[in-house]
Amino acid sequence: MNLKSFTYPEKEKLKSRKLIKKVFDEGKTIKSYPILIRFVLQNTDTHSVGVSVSKRNFKKAVDRIRIKRQLREAYRLNKAELQNTDSKYAMMIIFIGKKEMTSKDIQETVKSLFKELQ
């Protein structure tokens, strides 16, 4: 596996308001506490991924940003699990827990959800 596959380039970031709305309105859900993934099929050549952490559960921005960083890193390291599939997804990775977790635990949870997504 080359190092290029472990990047999180701009074209993989979910930024389109229309696509985000479609993910939340029409998307399917898989969950493994404390992470929930909402996804919808899209017809592009790459996956589009966004992350979210609730302000209700984490009042301090520092905590939310740290968890978002951990979620993006977990996606970046485990996206090879998704590249084996022919279909491409637009997805939101949402942290629904109330306590912070270690990066290792988050990565394991994301990896198991990606295997379930295939």
C-alpha cells in the first residue's frame, strides 16, 4: 500500500450543503456506540466524508475539535477498508458519546463500521 492512499485530500471532504442534506434526509445509518455513520450512495470516483460532534455533549470547543481530529484520522487510516467496494458513499461520521475516547478505541470502532458498510 502506498503512502498516497493514507491522505485525506480536499476532494474527499463533504462540503456540499445539498449532499449533506441528502445524507441526513435519505441516508441509511449504521451505529456502534459511540460512533454513528449516516451514508448515501453517490456516483463519483471517491468517497465524501464529513465529521460531526454534538455541542450538547461537549460544551468546550477544544474538546469537540479534538474528537473531530480523531475521527478524521480514523477515517484516513482505515479508508482502505472502503476502497475494496465498487460503490462510493457520501457519509457523515458522527460522535454521539458523552465521554471522550482514546484515538485507538475510535479507530477500532470506525474500522469495524467500515467493514459492516461493505
